Amino acid sequence: MSETRIEVEGASLAEAIDKACEQLGVDGPHAMSYQFDKEHFRQGADTVKIAAWGKDPQYVEAVAYAQEFIEGFLDRFGVSNPAIRVTEDADK
């Protein structure tokens, strides 16, 4: 998979992430990685600038499957609405 990196600027981090998702054609922030452009802030900008790229679709699918499995497992033991948070390396 070729890694397409884009740069996006928004009034807030949420707006920048939404724009990046749209431009990358992914269905949410879980399907992409991003890094802040720190130099953008040092120059006195009042916007947020990020570099973003899509994750490998097989990785995204595997994480979604694992999360569904764990939620189903906990549900069988009567644990409702568990706080499941997926953490990962920034390099994925």
C-alpha cells in the first residue's frame, strides 16, 4: 500500500481531522494517523495544521474485529458499556 500523506489546516484539531478524513476517503479518525505541525504554531498561526495519512485497511479491520470481540465477551459476563480504548503506536 502506498502511503499518501496530506497536509490539512483547520480552525481546530477536530476540523483539521475531519478535513483529513474527507480528503483521504476514510470513515473516521480511527482509520488514519496524523502529526501536528509544531512549526506552524511557532510561527504564530491561530489554526491547527496536521500531516495525515491513511492506515492499512487490514489493520483497521483487525482492530475493529478485536474491539467487537472484547465487547461481546464482556457483555456475556454482564459488563455493559465497558470503557474500551484502543491505543496504538503512532507509526501504524
